[in-house]
Amino acid sequence: MFVNLSTLLFPLCFVASFPLILSQKHEYDSTIKTMEEFSGYPFQEHGFKDSSSALSVDIQSLQRQIDELASFSDTPAPSVTRVLYSEKDVLARRYIKNLMGLAGLSVKEDAVGNIFGRWEGSEPEIAAVSTGSHIDAIPYSGKYDGVVGVLGAIEAINALKRLGFKPKRSLEVIMFTSEEPTRFGISCLGSRLLAGSKELAERLETTVDNQDISFSDAARFSGYAHEDVSTVFLNEGHYHAFIELHIEQGPILEEEGISIGVVTAIASPASIKVDFEGNGGHAGAVLMPMRNDAGLAAAELSLAVEKHVLESGSIDTVGTVGILELHPGAINSIPSKSHLEIDTRDIDEKRRNKVIEKIHQSALNISRNRGVKLSEFKIINQDPPALSEDLIIKATESACKELTLSHKKMISRAYHDSLFMARISPMGMIFIPCYKGYSHKPEEFAAPVDVANGVRVLALTLAKLSLT
């Protein structure tokens, strides 16, 4: 159950629809004394005439920061490419740490480069409330994915500080290392480790990128990996709550004209690598009945992925063949090898796993029917779904109502660090609309008013959670 801050924190005047009218002759009675003791603030008699503007976001400054961060890119604007532990990534990290410092946050980093900015509460010994996202960007992507959740979190802290808010629980902004799998093929690397993945910690000892640079060497280049990776692990319950602000990366909010999405669940993703080996040969000399074409095997499996996903009967089941490589890759040569990487997701883990089983059976049948070898069928990761905590859903919905912003409950079909933070603490997410649902492309865009609304909801939600 949440206490309405508008009835307790008069100087904040969070409620947009109920202007606070205070008498100049209001006596300092026991009610006010109780309110002061609960909230941590002195009572102010004047209040705000326009309570809807009390929780203000400096959107011009925030938009400038989004644009400046986008300039740390290995590809020209409007695209953004910022890969883990690259020179641009290091510069972007310095930029974030500087903004945290300017916001008065105490800054620290762990062994893999997760960055934490902490605003200490009046009871620092109890579990903190955390928020954040990532700033790494896949090649030729946009400037809002993840970034809104980091820069927006810092601005949410600034907004609360401008009001004079004093949290009971500490508030912590996290910039997660490598949410994208671009360099080492591992998504949500930083948050997976925070969630205590021993398997990943061991795997990183032998992990290399496509230039044969080890994870350890790349991390040391950026000033990390001076400690054992296991020092990153956090215990369950380390945080009282975690909430992530993010663009929707889908079209629903924009199409329906809704300001805020309150995320109730994150779909469970799984990744599969498949390799076929056949017989190559000259494209003109080997007749069709004599072929064992690894390329056609890959094509047939790609169509089988679509078929099995559609057979699930649920719109929440999705499957994608994101990588398909042929060897030797010449127009006049029959492919002797093929490599596929398949992404499957669902909010129902059993239903997703059933699709994976069907894909595997199809791969075996295709191998036998086409006379090619299924040399590998490997499930790289098979993560469970994550459900948002009622505590955070209710706090977010309450914030939307108090700010008179339209909202709807929805699921996230995209991967987020929140998926793994749910293993440490109660989790929730806030979505804002983005242009045509575009993401992971230069056209990615979120209107300033939508960004500001998201930051206001985040700030108010953090304030509520910090007092629970």
C-alpha cells in the first residue's frame, strides 16, 4: 500500500489535479510535526500555486546531454555506434560519471565497469532503491535506447533535489556495462554478473572478440578487471527495488496516444546457434539431384522457425533468424557450410521452450532429408521471464495518476537489464513512446515531451519507493 505523497509532503505538491491551498495563518500543530518527522522536511507555509509544474524536468538540458552523448560514436550522425570498452565507450563513461558528480552523487565502479551514482538517504543502512539502464549502442543504431534510462535517471534525481526532497532509502543510479551483445556475444553482461552468474564469470576467462582480443585485455584497456569478476556479484535483496525507464521500442504507446507504459513482465529470451555442413562445388557443374546444399538447409530451417512460432498460437511468441552466414560465400559456389543464429522469446517459458524443441527436430529432419550434417545445435542462453513486482507497478500507476498522465499495463518483448535485476530485487519498468516504434536504427526518436513525462514519473516513483 502506498501513501499519497501529496498528503504527506506538502512542499513537494506532487498531485497535478489537486492544487495545494495553504493558509498563511496555519499553526504549527502536532499534525505538521508528524508530517515533518515522516518526510524529513520542514513544513513550508506558502506551497505552490501550480502543483503540476512543481516536479519540473529540465528537458532542454537533458536533450542536450542526449545529443552530446550521441557524439561519442564510431559512426557518423544520426547513427550511433558505441561498443563495449572501445575508445568512444571510455569517453562516454567519463561523461556519465561527470554528470553523476555534478548531480551530487557519490560515484563508484566495479570490476567490469558497472557505474553507480548514489544519493544517500536519511537511513543509509537499509536497502536502497535503484534505477538505470545502459549507454552502449549496437552498430548504426540510435541515441535513445538505454540512454534515456541513464540520463533520465540522473535528471530525476536532480528534479527531486530541486524540490528539496530527502529520501529515506538511498537512491542509486546504475549505468550497466554492455547490455548489447555486440562485442563478446553476451547480452546484459553487467547485470548478469550483478545477479551472480558464476557460469558467465568463468566463461569470461576464455572469451575473445572477433579480433581475438580477450575480455580481460579489453577490460584492462578501459581501466577495469583489476579485481576478480566475482567481486561484482550482489546478494538477493541488495536493493529494495529497481526500476528502469526506457523507450518502448515498439509502436503501441504512440499508436494509442498513451503517455506511459507500465511494464508487467519481460519476455524470456533464448538464443540458438546452428551449423550445417554439406558438399560444396561448382554452381554450374554439380547437378541439382546430386547436391548437399548447406545453404538450402539453412533457408529451410529459417522458414521452419517462422512456422513453429506461428503454431504456438500466441502473439507473444516470436522468433528471428538474425544471422545467416554461408561458406565460401561466392555466387558461383554451392555453400558447403551455413551458420544461423536464432532468437526466440515469449513471456511463457514453457511455450518458448516447446518452440525450441520443434526447431531442433526440424534441424534434424532437414539434415537427414538433405544429406547434410547438423554439426552444431547449441542453446547459448535460455533465460526465464521476469515479472514486475506489484509494489513497483502500483507505485508507478499511482505516480501517473498524480501527474495526470495516461498509462497502460504492457509487457516488454525486448531484452533489458531489468530481466536480471529481478533476480536481485523487486523490479519494474517505465516505457515512453518512440517514433513508429523504431529502435536499433538511426531513426530512433523520442519526443522531448515524452522523455520529460517519463522522467517525472520515474522521479515520483523513486520518491514513493524511497519512503516505503
